[in-house]
Amino acid sequence: MAKTVVSIEVGAAQTRLAVLEMGKSKQKIKNAVIFTTPDGAIEDGYIRDTGLFADQLSIEMRNAGITTKDLLFTISSNKVISREVVVTAPKEKLVKNIVRAEMHEYFPMDISEYLVAYSIIGHDEETDEYRLIVYAAPENLIRCYYSLASEMHCSIEAIDIAGNSMYQWLKRSSLQDVSLVMQINENASVLTILDKGELGVQRTVGYGSCTMADALVDTHAYDDINNQARALDFLRTQNFLKTKSGDQSILEDEAWRKNELAQICESRFRRMEEDDEDEAVGGSIERLLSDEEILNRRINARDEVAEAARLLTDNVRRVMEYYTTKNPDAEVQRVYITGSGSSIMGIVDMISFELGIPVEIYDVTEGVTFEGTAESVAEFGADFLTCFGATVEPLRLRPAEADVAEQKKNLTILSGVIFLAAAGILIVLVTITLLQIKSEEKKKEQFQAEIQRLSYIEELERIYNASQQSIDFMKNADDLTFSIGEQLNEIIQALELELPTRALVNSFSLNDTSLSMSMTTVTKEEAAKVLLQLKAIPYIS
């Protein structure tokens, strides 16, 4: 019987949880909950207030009648890094050892404080090559979820990354064209390109539904929209995203202004009828500003939300261009969106308008049924993608202390088993000496079988040493013939991927020993971002 877990996706604005069974290709959700995350409890995946969030999560589970104590978390954070790599191994069980040996090559930084895990996304049997997505997550990020489980007196079945949860569910999809699936989460979006179900490329970009919500909150255009959760609810009912150009855009903007001004006047008239003096004392913009000033604020809010949405589509376009560059004959033909951001009004038309290709909501709930109390959230089924995707094949990230605790637990169990076995052996020794001889012979056979099973380690060492010698030889040869001009294409590609859209390269010069360039940005914040992005390019200092 499959193990039942509570699969949880923690967001800064909303948290989703569903009661599921591990490893099922078709899921029956009998209990599911969506609730507002307490303000300040979550920041970019980190649990900043463990006690507050643990209390809220426990209350929501208790109110929903959820008694399962095994938790499965899916994390979405810009602090998680991923790389697509190819390794050659004669057997799949050797891949893990190769990843451990080469992980410093995948992540050229200090990863002593990171946990590394991988997912196999392809295998060429002829060349013994395995395509992997390797993830590196800060250990303190994973550790805070174990602290949360401890606070709730629960145990953690596994911790997964949103990108892996999404891929594990999507790889069973029936999509036949070259398609890009956007999982728009709160603070980040996972972009996955599939070619007939095979993973082409996956990227996580630091823009999501909360990017637009924050843009709306920061304009202070509405009295009652002062946090992410309220802003998201507002954007699900009001279309702030532009989907027209030219004369059509002018007509759309004019119609929007007239409708907004009518709402402002209606709201002001209602307030005058109520004549609430206590409220007038507060900082209500509808009390302090004129109708025209309020309208201008809301026009600016609409522009800011639209610009925030374009930050996301600009990154989608870059990923598509990168994939097309690598695969000229496999152009993306359609975009599917899912995740909590897919419920934002006008998001489908806006993305289609910006990218110039068909876009539609992807029904990721194929093979999923909502039963019992879970039927109340069935209309938001796409929001639970990572919840049921995580049950397929999670990464199972664990901090070091969790491994030690598990080993101690296993050791305690093993010690009890050994004690009972010793007592049994003692009885056997007293009664029948022959059984002892047979038992020792059987143990010897088991040890010999274990030695034979582990003999592949010697072959792995030989392969590793030979590979290291080859690498050292090639590095020496490369050092002797190195010219910075050899990396010109890589430098240009890195600049195209990393630089902000509005950063302008004024000049670019290159000789055998050095590279220099002059750049211009619009704001100081973008200049700071340029410097941070340049630090991520290994060729530039």
C-alpha cells in the first residue's frame, strides 16, 4: 500500500497542501487546502517565522481534519541553482558517484553550504550518456523546513524543488509539439520546453505573480490593497495587463480610464453618504486626493503591473531564443501556462501578445480527481501542480543532521535486532551446535556476495583516474594554446543571457590578453544589477 503524505507548497502569499499517496500515476485527492500565508513568515522560500507559520499550518490541517504526520515539501526559491549536464557511466548506479566527484565543476563556487541532488532526464544507451538536471540548494534553506516539521511534531517524507516536481508530472503528458510550459509561481517561474514529451531545457526565472502584485502594492493606488495576498486577489478579478497595440491599445486604454473614473466617483459618492468621520482621519487616498489624482495613480499602477509582467515575458523570450539557437529545427510552437499565476486576469492574452504565439491554460490535472472535501478547491487544480508532482520522484534533499538522526534511529533498530538475534543464537548454541555452523556458513556466503557486489568500485576508481589524467592533459594543452578570442562567442552569449534588457553596451574591445567594454543603464538600480550579473560571468572581473 502506497504511503499517504501531506504534500505542501509554501508560498509568500498563499500556501497549498493536499493529502496524496506517494508514487501514484493517477492521484485521488480527498483533502486539500489553500490558505493565506501569514505576513512576513515566508521570504523567497525561507521560513522567517517558524513558530508563527507552524501554528497557522497546524490550525489549517486540524480544521480540515488532516491527521497525517508525514509531510512532503516543495520549495520554490531563487536561491536554488540548477544546471543541465551530461555524464557518461556504464551503469545508472554509478551516476551518483560521478555527480559527487564533479559537482565543483557544475557549480564553480563554494558549495560547502549547499545540498546537491539530481534528476535523470534522458539516457542514450548506445553511448552510455545520461542527461541530468543537477540542483544545488542552500542547506540552511532545507534545514528551516525540518525545524518547521519538528515544531509541528511531524516527520518529513521528502523535500523537493519546484522545477523537479513540475518535470516529474509533465513527463507523463501527451504534448506532441515543441511546447513551453510556464509554471508561474509567486516569486519565481519555472520554464520547461518539451519536445514530444522529452525535456529540452528548463530554467527558473525570478519573476512570478507576486512581481506584479508588488508592483501594484507599491503604487498605493487603492486603499484596501496593501499586501501581496490582496493584490493577487485583485489581479484575478481586474485586468491590468495590456494586450493591444496601436489604435486598439488607445481605445482599450480610454475605455479602461472611463470605467476606472466611474468607479472612483461611485466610491466617493458612497463615502459621502456614509460620512464616516473616523475614517476621514486616516490616510485614505480617496479622502486626501482628487478624482483626477486618484485616476493618475491607477493609470500608473496599471503601467507598473504591465511592466512587471513584461519582465517575465522578456525572460521567456530569452529562453525560447536560447533553445532555438541550440535546436534550429525545433521552434517553440505553443506556450502553456499553469501555476497560481495562471489565474491572473488577462495573463493568457498578454503573454500571447508579447511572444506572438498561441498561449493557453494547461490542464495539469489530467489523472487527478478531487474527492470529498477537496472538491471545494478543484477549480484551482492547476495551483496544486507541484503538490501532486512532488509525489512522483522527489529529490529528497536532507541536511546533514537529518541524516545523522536517521542513522541513529536505524542503529537503534539494528541494535535491538542484533540483541534478539544474539539471544536466539545463544539458545541455538545451547541446544543444537549444528545450526550454528550452518548459520556461520550462510553469513560467509553473504559477505562474499557483498564483496562481489561492491567490486565495481575498483572499476569506477580506474575510470576516474584515467579521466582525471585525460583532463589534466587537456587542461595543460589548452593553457599552452589559450587565447581570449576563443571565448568570444561564449562571452557574448553570457552577456545576452545575464544582462538586463535595458542595459546598453556602448563599446567592446578585445585583444589577446584583455577585454574591456563600456556600458550605460537607465537607473542606478539597474547599474547595480548589471554589476551583479557580470559577476556571474566567469570571463569578466
